[in-house]
Amino acid sequence: MAKTRYRQIEKIEAKENIGSYGAWRRELCGKYRELLVQTRNNSYNTLVKTLAAKGETVACRKGCTYCCFHYVAVPLTHGMAIVDYLYDRKELLKQFISNYEKWRHKGCDISNVIDHTRSHAFSSSMPINDIIAVTRPPAIRYLQMGIPCPFLVNDTCLIYAVRPLPCSGQYSVTPPDWCNPEAGEKAVIYQLVSDDEDLLKILQLADPQLMLYELTLPIMIYKLLTEGASLIMADAGYRLPK
Ligand code: SF4
């Protein structure tokens, strides 16, 4: 089963690299990754300075994984950048596929509910705060189910360099154990705020349609690996570069 799945992924990867579409895809993913790292570093440095001015420091440490049990969604462009990263790291790709098979039994149904709710909210032009309000209850249910992200192996993120923005967007200044939902203490969390100019560079990189198409992280990555970005974009009505 795993071998058949892996052969299918190899076929899709070959298709994803063909001709001018393949060149466009690789260039987009490379630029996206570059901007992602730059944006993340800039906003992290700003946060550290802001905290230092208040006498606080980031408490998040390697090996602390409470964040990796939360529901995480990614836009298509970010998903493509992760898949491109996995194409160059086949051992990580295989590890993801094997973990995904376990994840989907517990995480797929609830994730589909959240994806459907968000997509419906987007298409009815709901204000962002209302979208957050309708997706919050199922996202809390997801956290309560205790499902580890399929990219989490030995308390380490397999795709740390290209992890989604929600994974690198929150930092605690209280002891890491306070992030445990069962801890009696309430963690103090700060959100990373990206510079408008940095964000604009990312948004201008690709068609906004590609950034608006969002799915649960594991579902997006599995879909991209087994179907290919070109097919998903065509289904979403996106005109592919010739
Ligand atoms: S992608 Fe990495 S950082 Fe984000 S939830 Fe998964 S394992 Fe954790």
C-alpha cells in the first residue's frame, strides 16, 4: 500500500516538474520560502525587542510541542512550498505519508468540518472576526482530541524551516508547561505581528486566489502530493501559466 502510494507521488512529482509550468512552480516556491524566512525573522526580532523593553523573554524551547496538537490550516501557496521542500527530502516525505495514514483516522472528519465551514464563510464574504468565531468551536474540539500533527516526529517538526505561519506565529513568555491545555495555569501568549511591507511582498508573489484557497495542513499536503498543484489549481478555476 505504502509502495503504491509512493509510486503515485513520484508520478505526480514528475508531472509537477514538466516544462514552463514546472519552472514557474519551482520559482514560486523558492521565492515564497525566501520571503517566508525573511518575514518570520523580521517579525520575531521585533517581538523579542518589544518583550525585552517590558522585561520579558520568549519561553518557547525545542522539544516543547503543545502547539503541535492545534488545528492548523495553510493556503495553497504555502502548501506548495512545503511540498517542494519535501520533494528534496524524500525520507521526510515518506515519514509524513506514514504518519498521515494514522492521523487521518482521527483528524480527517473534524478537519473537513472546519475546512468546509471556513470555505463557506469565505465565499459568503463574512467579516474575518465572524469567520474566526464560527471556526473556533470545532478547532477547540480538534485540540481536545489530542491528535499530534503528522509532521511531529520525536518532538521535532519535520518541516521546521517551512512550517506554516500559525505554527511560528505565537510565543509564550510563561513556563512552557503552562501551554498544556490541562495545566492549571493560564499561559501568556504573544502573537507575532508581521510588518505590512513584508506581508505585502508575500501576497504579491502569487495570485490572491492561491492564498485564499486554504485547507487543514495534513489534508493540503497529502492532496498536493497525490494529486499535484496543477490539478488543484485547475479545479479551483486558476489559469495555469502556459
Ligand atoms: S507543522 Fe511542525 S510546528 Fe506546525 S504543528 Fe506540525 S509539527 Fe508542529
